[in-house]
Amino acid sequence: MRAFVTGGTGFIGGNLVRALLRAGVAVRVLVRPGADTRVLSGLTVERAAGDVTDPASIRAALSDCEWLFHVAALYAFWPRDAAPFERVNVEGTRAVLETAGACGVRRIVYTSSVAALAVPCGSDPVDETTPVDPSVLIGAYKRSKYRAEQIALDLAERGLPVVIVNPTFPVGPYDVKPTPTGRMILDYLNRRMPAYLDTGMNVVDVEAVAEAHVRAAERGRVGERYILGGENLTMRDILRELSELTGLPLPRVRLPYAPVLALSYANAALSRLTGSVPRMTPDTIRMSRHRMYYDAGKAVRELDLAPASSRQALAKAVAWFRGNGYVRR
């Protein structure tokens, strides 16, 4: 058995590569020119040069592969230009999936995101059946992931063997860049979070997310979506767990929404002038008004999703960041 993984140099993808190797699957990873490949260090994998927007390179890399995991995506909440999201996340997904279909790949697992699902209302968790209003999706990233998922669903209806997984907010090892969620943990560890917003998210162990990808290939139902999630927690709950894990003080100040939103616009304007990446953006602050709670029951039932507790997942992230030089002494 051989699997081809796009996005294998990223956070979820790097953990997926390890899960596949543990399952005895040979792995070929798509690597863009100049990509950061630290997450693949020490792993016995093939590396195929190419890009998701180049069908010829995908076609060549899919040779003799039975499974495709399309994990690659442009993930950011600070777009100077929305065009790259359309090119990579939307048209790149179309190119990869259609090429895989033409190559006769037996099973395709597309890594979507909860960003493509309904925006939660209040504290009620969203599941795969909650109706989506695309007009309320915030930011170029979320809109692009929604459109990409619609392409995957359409291709599945037309006979492509696609299973879709929607991770929530994974945490854990090998977050080399790090992701926005990892950056939040790292800011706390480096004492750069004196206050917090009243929001919430679904925290899930990235290693469980990776294992669920493998089971989606083995037994997921074609054309179905599976939320890969863990525990729904308020931001204060997350910070309390981090405080208990590390002994660092718990931020006491809860910031009001309106002034922080205004500050995020000023921060974004300054970043445009300096060319830097803002620590908070209008999109992320606007999203914080919603508690991003999700119900992963379908994946638990059908894919045997069994994530570690949020505390265990956060402990893995803390240990990895500390052990790899991300935390100041």
C-alpha cells in the first residue's frame, strides 16, 4: 500500500505521515520548492517535487499510489490579497482531486476544515448536518475552504471516491510554523498574553486527528463529512488548563470586544505599512464573537475517533514547544 500526501510538511500533514508509517503504509509526500521540511526529518518517505496548482506534477507523484490525502492548504488570517486563497485552496483542490480521479486512485481523503461548516450560534455545537450560510463566513480563508469543500462534494456525487474530514483546532507535536492555535499556546508560554477575549473553541489532539484520517481512508463513507474534534472549551478554560500544566499565572483580564476590534484595525494598518504580520487581525477578532463549538459524534461512531483529553493534548503541545526551543527561558 502506498499513499500520496499533499501538505505533508505541515502540522496535520506531518502527523498524518507518521500515522501512515505506523500503519505500515509507504508514503510519498509532495514538497514545494523551498518548503520547510523540518517536520519530515528522520522519516523514511519519498519526496516528490511539485505544487497543488500543477496537475502534471500531481499526476507524476500519484504513480502507483492507492490512497491520496489532500491536506495542503493556505492557512492564514492575514491576507494582503485574496487571490492566493482562491488559487491554492479552491483551484488547487479541484486540480488535485480531478487528477487523482483520472489516475484511478482507490480512495481520496480531503482535509477540509470546520471553517467550511456553519458558524456556531451561541453555545450550541455545530455538526455535519447544520445548514451553512456562506454569506456569514468571515475572511478569505474560510470562504475558500467552503468553496473547496463544495468542489469535493460535487466530485463525490459524480463518482470520485472522496471522503471529507473537518478538523477543529488541533494541538500537539510538530507544529513547526506554528499554526494560529499553536501561536496562542506559545504566546501564553512566553508570557505574551496578559489578557484574553471571551470566546471558545474545540480543542483536539492532532495525533488523534491524524489517526482518524487513516481510518477515513479505510472505512469512511464516500461523499460524507466527518468533524474531527475533541472538547469544547472557553478560552478561560484553555488558559486555566495551561496554567495548571505549567505553573504560569492565569491571565485575569477579560477584554471587551469593541475596543479590541478597533485596535485590530489599527494594528492591521500598521502592519501594512511595516510589512509585518499583525498579532491580531480584524478577521480573528470578529471570529472570536462566536464560540467555535462542534460535535464530533459521527467521527467517534464511524471512524473510532478517540482523542486524548484537552489537557493531554495541550500537555503534548507544551512539551513539544519547550523541547524544540520555542519557549524563552
